[in-house]
Amino acid sequence: MDAESVGAILAPLNAALNASSLAFLLAGLAFIKRREVRRHRFAMTGAVTASSLFLVFYVIRFSLTGIHEFAGEGVARVVYLGMLFSHVTLAIIIVPMVIRLLYLVRKRRFHAHARLARWTAPLWIYVSTTGLLVYVLLYHVYGYR
């Protein structure tokens, strides 16, 4: 199996992991709003696991196939690149935030965890959502060159 074939398998797998992370995040948010802490913890463990697996498989795919050029032109290209830039930038920013959230839970500092989660959750939801949109635009709407 060549690098492109592996990349072709990993791209939709990564999209599925992004979708899973998003679903877990939204469920976790709903659970904590209802004060269902155990279910919240389970959902957030799922979100962290899915996002971590995404990161591992993304690095593998990127190392095998590199950057894929977006085939869209004009406004579509500007929108795509703007979304991609914000996605990548915020994805880098949320990694230490999520690590800090995990640390705060481990230390049982739930008030500090809740304060940081108010900022981290919407950013993480945005990153997961735009990750899916980038995948759909790159692979399904416009294809890549």
C-alpha cells in the first residue's frame, strides 16, 4: 500500500474522529448544564480521546501525503483559506487549554476548571466543526489537486 492509499484511508477516518469529538463535546456540554457530572466526564473523555487520535492520525497522514491544494477559486478559495487559518490557529491554542483543563480536574480544582472551560469549549467546538467543513470542502466539494 502506497502513501496516497494510506492518506485516502486516514482523511475520512480523521473526519469521523472530528465528528465524534464534536458529538462528545456537545453531549458533555449538555450533561454539565444538567449537572450530570459522571456523564459529562465520560463525554469529555471521549472528546479528548477522539481529538488525540485525530492528532496522531493527522500527523501520520500529513507526513505521508503533505499539504493538499484546495481546488476552489475566487471567493470559495478566500473563504476556505480563512476558515483553514482560523481552524489551525485555534487548534494550536486549545491544546494547552485542554491539557490545563485535565490538570485542573486531576487536582480537583473544579471552579477553576469551569472558568477555563467557558472559554475552551466554544473554541474546541469551533475547531471540530471547521475541521469537518475543511474536510468536506477539500475532499468532496472541490476535490484536491
